[in-house]
Amino acid sequence: MTYTSREVADAAGMPLADVRRLWRALGFADAGGAASFTEADVEALCLVSNLVRDGVVDVQTVLQLSRALGRTMSRLAEWQVSTLADEDGRPRAGVHDTEPAFEHLLLYAWRRHLDAATTRLSSVADKDTDDASEPEDRAHTQTVGFADVVGFTSLSNGLGTDELARLVESFESRCSDLVTAGGGRVVKTLGDSVLFVAPRPVVGTEIALTIIEALGPDQALPDVRLGVATGPVVLRMGDVFGPPVNMAARLTAIARRNHAIIDSRTASALSAEAFVTRGLTPRPMRGFGDVEPITVRRHWV
């Protein structure tokens, strides 16, 4: 049996306008008056309606969470289907055979990441309480890093589709593994770059140098460059915003291949016994005025 948008809204006890906003937030086209919905859609909307009615969340919060869920699931589905595609780029006949196992894995991974995110937020709140006199701590200070492929545009123009896909997948997966192993967290990947955050400057700098040391000599991958900056950020919808994000991006653009550039705040937190830093000629950076980029490398004994 199928239902129209209005019938689904009536069954869930929600205004039709809210149902359509929720549907769009999940990333689906408006069905108009067509009978395009199933029992599963009604059940899902009833669950949401109950949360709103019981005061657990409001409609605006539901829309924000649905938008995040829709974007994540859309990308995950595209990634899964393309990974399981045949040599001609068509979905394999058995792609749906993976659904039961991956559905279980999806819930498992989500619960683990939910616990980790809750722990991170709690630790920040505890730090804010302990250091209430420091306003920047209350703004959630993080170290932000950008890892960027050198000459990606010209490189991509010279590669076939399959070669480019393999290169991007290798770069993103290698960087992601190194960030996670180093104690950081990947915020997002953009094909030719990876944005990550770390809890402290030394952790972010270690990750940046490890990426260079691992990927730079690899002949199967292009050269990389990194920018690292520290400061107050806002975490929203799974993304990160704030001056350090923009600064890290600006620093990446001026870094030499297989080198990292950091800002002064990151540099001031590094030990001279572990790292060697050197200030470069100050230069104007859009939105920041004149900035002194700082190179960093390990202090080998």
C-alpha cells in the first residue's frame, strides 16, 4: 500500500508543511501529490512525531539532524554502490546482498562514534569549567590541519577516470588512517584535500609531519603539503568553522611540497627539543592581515 504526503502527515499527526520540510532535509525530492510513500515511511515519521510530541526535540532540531543524516547516508550509499560496481561502472547484481551485514555494521559504527563524540564534548565542557577565566577555552580551542595534494588540477587532467578514482581513494584513506592513528579526527575529505582536527597543537603537528613522511616518498602518490593552525572553533553539523580553519587553508596554499606550515599559536605550544621551527617573511593573508608563516620539522637527534 502506498500513501501521499498528506496521508503520511495525517497518520503521523504532523503538519503537512513539516513533513515536506523533513523529506527535503533528508535529501529527497518533493513527491507532490503522488502516492510515493510506504508503511516504512509512515513508521519513520511516527517515530519522529513522537519525539517532538514528547518534548525530546523540537521540529527545528529534527530538521537539522535529518539534514545531517541525509547528507551522510547519501554519500555512504554512493560510496558503497561505486565500490561494489563492476568494471563497466554498473552496480553488481548482488549489491543488495551486503545490506544485512552493512546495516548491522552501520548501527555499530554509529553507536561507537556517538559515544566518542559525547566523550569529546564532555571533556571540553569539563575543561571550560576548570579554566573559566580563559574565554577562548570556552570557544572550544582545537588545532586544525589541511592536507592537500600538490598540483591536483593538472594531475587529474592527465589521468583516466579509474586512475583518478584510485589515486583519490588511496590519498584519502592513507591520510584518514594516519590522522586517526595519531589521535586526531577527520572532519571531511574533498578529493584533493583532507581536513582534520586535533585536541592539542603538538598532536596536530605530529599528524601533519607523519602524513608528509608517509606519503611524500610514496611514488604511487603525488606530493602533499600541509597547513596547521590553532584557535577557537565551532563544531556544527559534523563540520568545523572558525578562524583556524581559514588560516590552515591559507597556510596550505603557501607551503612547499612535502612541507608543513604552522601558525604562531601552534608554534608557541611546541617543544624546542622535539621540533625545529623557523619564521618566514610576513605576508598579507586575506582576512588576517600580515601573517608570519612558520615552517616546522622534527628535531632529529
